Amino acid sequence: SQADELCNETFSVGQLHHDNNVGDAILKMRARFAADNAELAQLAHEREDLANQLDSLQQKLYQAITDTERVPEKEANLKKEITDLKDKLQVANQRLSNEFPQYAELIMPRPVEVAEAQRLLQADEALLVYVVADTELFIWLLRYDQAVFQAIGINEDELTALVKTLLTNLSPDLNREIQPFPVTAAYQLYEKIIAPVAAQLNDITHLFIVADGVLESLPFSVLITAPPPDPEALKLNLEIPVASQQYYEQVAWLMKKWITISLPTVSSLRALRTFGKKSVITARNAMRFAGFGNPQLDGDPNNCKLRQSNMELTRSNIADV
């Protein structure tokens, strides 16, 4: 159908937008993959040098072409050097693809077709991909058996304001008085960015999310999937810790409904699913992650020392202890 064709074509184009925003993540992944492989580390270093040289020469060529006193011979030499470097870079890229496909997939991701992405998903999984434009928000929802594309009428400024409201209250630096969490804004944001495709998520347990723009800083798990209860109707004062705990336990947090997994790009899902089954974990880091949460603490919450010391323990959203 026409809708399917539109979804397929825009899905590939949207990934090109994401691939331009993940340089830092790629560098970190590269270091991790190359750490225990001297041959890969050497080849990756050579390729990076070639890419940097090519970028430098292209800038010099641009300057030469736009100079008021152009020198044809200089331009010709630069063009020849650029052609030679491109050939060398292509050889390095091909070698990486042949000998180290995991690494090549990370630094040279190719767009994933809709059908290929669907094959990577289990029956209880869905993939949400976002692109933030000036006047609209584009959403792709993929499941193993369906694909949906929607353009949502929310401009970037409105989206930024809602996200900023949530992040301000979540930051110890910005919320020094520990004001109540803005549940209304959390529900409004859910209504804007997930509710339009929520009908396709009824039997989903895991959400893979490729965010964009201001949404990249949003912890999706703190969104609220139903209108929040009225604290006044419940006769609860959210300034009192015990009352706020009782209230927040009744809130329909998104984390109660779905497990969210953030991805930098769609192609990273392919890398995880394709290469994750192969051993890239050495003995020294065999334990990938250990987490502990929801502690049962004794004592009066009003005497919690963290209220006075939380700014000393954190900077932005990163713990310093």
C-alpha cells in the first residue's frame, strides 16, 4: 500500500539523520572493541588517520576554490591527493568489513530496511524511532509483524519545554527544594510522543527507543501513561515524604508497563542482535551489569540527610561517589 511504501522509504532516510548524531557513542564503542585486539586497534587507527587527512584536504580544497586569487595547479594537486586518499580509505573500509565486521557495523552503519528490522524483533518487542523537526515530530513504530509511520503536530519548542520541565525536577542542582514531580507534564509528554502509536503496543513488554534531539536526554521510563490522580482529591500533601510515596505508588508510570532500552541508531540493534551471540566479552568483564534498587530503609524520612547532601553527591545526572 501507499502507507507501507511511505513508511519504508522514510525509515531509511530517518536513519541517515541519526547516524550524524552518534559520533561520541561510536568512539566509545570503538575503544571497547579494539582494546583486546592489537590488529584491529592498528587498522582502526590507520583508517582514522586517513579519514582525518581526507577531511583536512577537503577543507584546503574548499579554501583554494573560494580564494580570490585561485591557483589551478594547486587545486589540481589537492584533487589528486583527495582521490588517492579516498581510494586508500575504501581499501581500509573493505578490510574492516571483511576482517572485523562487528567493528565495521558500528563505525559504518548502513540503513536498516523495515523488513530487516522486523526480523530482529521478538513478538513481545517493539522499536520506536523518532526524528525531531522544526514543526513536527516523526515517529516510526516497528513490530515483527507491522510497521507504522506518523507525523505528530508538535513543534520543537513545545517539545523542548515539556522535556525541560521534567528534567528540571529530576536534577538535584535545579530542584534544590525537592519540589513534587510534574506528573501533569509527564502525562502530556506521553500523550504527544507515545500515545499516538500506543494501540500497537498493547501486548508489548520491551520497547527499543532511538530518540532524537531533545528526546535523547529524556528518561522515557518516568513518563505517565494515564491521567495522574488528583492529590487534593486524595487529601495528600506531596510536600510530606510519606504522603508523596503513597501518591506516586498510584501513578501509572511507563516503567510499570514497558521495559525501555535506548539505542543510538537502528543499526545498533542489528549489531547487538547479529553479533551479540558471538563472544566479545573477555574473562575480565564477564559480568556485564549488576544492579541493586528499591531498598527498604528504616527511620524517619523527614530526617533524611540526603536532602541536605544530594548536591554534594551528584553533578547533573552523574554520581560523584
